[in-house]
Amino acid sequence: MKRILFLMVAVLAITGCSKDENDSIHEPESPPFEINSSEIVGNIKYESFLYEGNYHIVAYDLSKQKKIYEIKEQAETYIDDLGYGETVEYIPQGCYILGIVKKDDADFILVSLISSMQWHPNKFILKIKGGEIVKKKCFNNDRLDEIGSLSEYHFYPETVIDWYGDNIAFYTSPRTSGYNFGVMDIDLNKAYFKSSNTTVIDYITAQNYILTSENRMVSINNNLIQCIDVSQYYPIVWETEYTTEDIKVKSAKYSLSDGYVFAEVDAVNKEGTNKKFYIKANCNSGEISK
């Protein structure tokens, strides 16, 4: 009897060891690369990484749990010629997605091969259609459209955003450099890259605006409604006071119709009372209609 029990225990022990070994053999291996960035737009997840000298951008359909496409291209070192025999090499350190815009049945993806938050070259914008790169624009030698010393200032965009009509836009902020703004069409032809005013970038980053043309936006600034020309350093086209109360704006919703901008403003006054304002302003003059 003891012999039978001993044999049963031995068999169970061997089976357990065998199972452990099999489990170990079939454990999924970690990928041989590090995901540098991951972004979700709608139901599409984008991941990017650097592997064996190539940069990869992979798009997944989250609703169908499958890969849509994968971009794989050589990650090139950019050599910046400083003159006087001096150069700086920008060797790829990873593949970082800085922004994504879906437009014209395409993905516009701004990429850096150096880092996720620095002012440097070796950045580029890709236009991807049908899983293929149809256009690519590098930001290595682009300078601001200015005169004087600012004309020597490079434009290395921090992110890309959707813009008016068939356009996309780029900006930088103090997170990476100074205040700069640029516009391209959907074929990646440059409209302008300019030094910008803090007002323009602050409104954009706060998403406190509505576009009325390629160059103009309307925004709420406390008790004022303003029209801003984003292509100008001194950008205010018009501004109108819509209330004399001392208020702080909590949120604003905008819409356009028949040459007018409509704004629904939630605010609080100095005494702490919540206020709501409904504004109808002429897009060209700023005149407020009752």
C-alpha cells in the first residue's frame, strides 16, 4: 500500500514539474523594442518605436482588435551644418508621435526621432493614406518668415492640430522654445511659419476659440469677445465688451452662422455668483446684436 502511495505521489510531482516547464516554455516573450509613444484618436490607437535602425508607426482598430497598417522606414541621422567646419549630429533616439490629425481621408502624423519634448531638428510630418506614406515634410532647415534676427530662428514644431478648411497648423510654446505658429495645406505646402503672440498660443492650447478663416479666430477673454489674426504678432483685429461685470470665464462654446459668431459663456462674478451669457457678434466688425 505504501509503495502504491509513493508511486502516485511521484507521478503527481513529475506531472506538476512537466506542467511548470510547459508553462514556462509558452510564456509570451517581451517585444525586443520599447514603445516610445502611444496615442488614441477615436477608435484608432497609434504606437511608435525604433527597432533595428528603422522607425515604426503602427495603427490599430480598437473596435475590431486588429492592425490597420504599419509604417516602417529607415531612421536617418540628421547632420546640422553650423558653418566654420562645425557640425552637430542628431542621431535617432526613438520614434515619438507629437500629434495626429485625421483629415482628407488621411492621417497627418508629426514625428520626432530625438525626443517627445525638445526644440530640435529631425522632426517630420507624414501624410498617410491607405497605409502608405504619400507625402513627407522634414523640419530641419525651416526658418520663421520674419525680418532681422528672427529670420534666423528655426521652426521645429511642438505639435500639429486641425485647422481651417484644407489646412493643418503647428505651434511651439515655452515648453519647447518660444511662441511660434505655422500653417500648411493638406499637400504639406507651407503657407507661413511666424513668430507668434502668447495670446494666440494660449487660446489654442486652451481650445478657447472658433476659426472664422485661415488666419482669424474669435475668442472670449473674460468680459471681452476678441477677433485674433493668428498670422500677425500684434493680433487683435477687434474686441468688444459684452458685459461690464468683473467676471472670470469658466467655459465658452462657439458656433458660426450667416457671418456671425455665437458664444455661450459660463462665468462667475467677483461675488461668486454663476453667470451665463449668450453673445451674437458680427465676425467682421465685432458689433454685438441684441
